[in-house]
Amino acid sequence: MTDLSGCSLILDNERWKPADVPSEFQYLIDHIQANGEMCIPPKTESPKIRKPEEFLLVDGERYAVVGTILMLLKMVAEYCECVDDMPGVATDVLTRLVELLKTYNSRSCQLVLGAGALQLVGLKTITTKNLAVASRCLQLMIRFLPLARSHFERKLPPRQHVSVAKHFDQILKVPVRLL
């Protein structure tokens, strides 16, 4: 299964209710913030096992999130790590990452704003709580996009930086409707 079809599949099953945040995801976000770049913590570091929390904390700000955004943020960090391991495929990885993020954005909007979640997962209505959590997830993603962008800019030659900027600007066009 490709990341795009996997992303669509998990989104199609999302109930758009706040999920508990496993400690491994909080640890990932803490690690990204501490390093100032999208990166997976080294395997030698292991998070303290804690019970899941109600919110994801980012610089002291609480985010009520759904599970799909947690998986997406981890995937973005993995794409960035892939570029670290294989710089020669950075352009291809960037294209795939942009498609993945655009799919997440547009599918989220279709499911919540377009009420597609009513048919797919049997929600009775799209509530303000569903809208709020979807909006919060997109805000979280937007918050971390500059780190992913700068990661690719560091790995690609300067002549391709305009292309990187254009790709990331495309991603930001869709979520504005929901925010």
C-alpha cells in the first residue's frame, strides 16, 4: 500500500473526535522541537513510557488531535530522514511528501467540511467539536511545515529552493478553507 492510499484509507475511517496522544508521539514532537528540525529520535533514546495524554503539547500549547495527524507528522519526519539517508532522491521524496500532505489536506476538508464523514464512518452530524479538532490538526501541520521546508532546502541545491517554496505554498492553499 502506498502512503497516499494509506493516508486516504485512515482518513476515511477517522471519526474526527479528539484522540489520546501516546507518549511516543509526544516524545517525537519534543525531539523535533529540541532539535529545531523534522527528525526521528535516535533508536538509542527511548521515551519514558507514560500514559496517553488528552492533548499534544507544543511549546506549552495544547492541541486536541486525531490519530491521523499524529501518524502524518511521524511520516513527514520519516520522509525528512529518508532524504538524510539518501540525498540523491530528495527531489522525488519532496514530490511524494507534497502529494501526501495535499491529500491529507483536501481529504480532511472533504470529510469534515463536505460532510463525507457522515456516510463513511456513520457520524450523525458534523459538530462544532468535529470542525474544531479538524481545524486544530491542520494548524498543527502548518506549524511544522516550515521545519520540513527548511530540511529540504538544506538538502537540495540553491537553484531548487524556489521549487521547494512553490511546493510548500501549494500545500498551504487547501487548509485555509477549514481554518
